[in-house]
Amino acid sequence: MQFKRAERHEAITYTSRKQAAFNRKLAREQQAMPLFADQIAQEQHSWDEEKRLRDQRNRRSVQRMRDLYAKQWRKVRKDYYALPPTLQAQCKAQWHAFWGPKTPGNLAYFVDQLNGALAARIAAGEAKTQRIRQKILAQAQVQTSFE
């Protein structure tokens, strides 16, 4: 199965400009309320603590995205292997001929075309649109004037 590898993100680089911007932010927060500047300064954290928090948030964010990507691949592979062998071969041929990015969403499109899920979703969407349209028309007929 061909796929596009998830990119590895590098660690955050910290520069003197980022540190200066952080220090300006601290000063701006204190200057916003001069009467409470001492209390605000006590609640603010250091540059080292800020770097630690940013690294922690970055690691969590990257891991969340990797988990989501893996979950999408697991689901589409499960749907692919649920196809009969003839449809699997057809899907595989379409997938290998496809020039776009080899992402789980694109593979899911091919699988859904073959297993009928795409047609079912389209039919459900059209039915929902029709129900909304009928509801609006019924309300429009009840409201005949602006009184």
C-alpha cells in the first residue's frame, strides 16, 4: 500500500527575538494595570518556564495529530480489507494509478466508491436537503403576510 509519510517536525527554535517579545509581553501586561503590577509580576512565569510550556504544548499537539492520522489510516485499511478480493484489486489498481497525495482521505474516497458508502452518504445528504426544503416551504405557506 502506497502512502505519504507524515513529516517529522523539528523542535521549536528559540531566538533572542522570541525572548525579547516574551519580555515585552510581560512588561505590557504589567503596564496595563499599574496599580496591580506587583501582583501581576508575581503570577508571571520566567522565560525558561515559557520554553518548557511551549515545548510541552508542541509535543502534545504533534502527538495528537500523529494519533489522528494513524486512526484515519486504521479505519480506511479496515474498510479496504472488508471489500471482496475483486473490489480490493480494483481499488488497489485505482490507488496505484492515482497521482494525488497518498493520504487516508484519498484512499477512503476510492474505497467508499466501491463499497457503496459514498452513494449512501450522498443519498442521506439529499434526503436531509429535501426535508429541510419541505420544512421551509411549509413555513413559507403558513406565513403569508407580515402581520
